Amino acid sequence: MINFIFSVLWFLEITNLLQSTNTL
């Protein structure tokens, strides 16, 4: 359960970084 939440948070952070770099 905790591992699943950690994976989701990691995925959201990676997508956020990709979007921020894409806007630049």
C-alpha cells in the first residue's frame, strides 16, 4: 500500500518535471 502511494507520488513528480521542461 505504501509502496503504491510512493510510486504514484514519484510518477506525478516526474510528469511535473517533464511538463515544466516542456514549457521551457
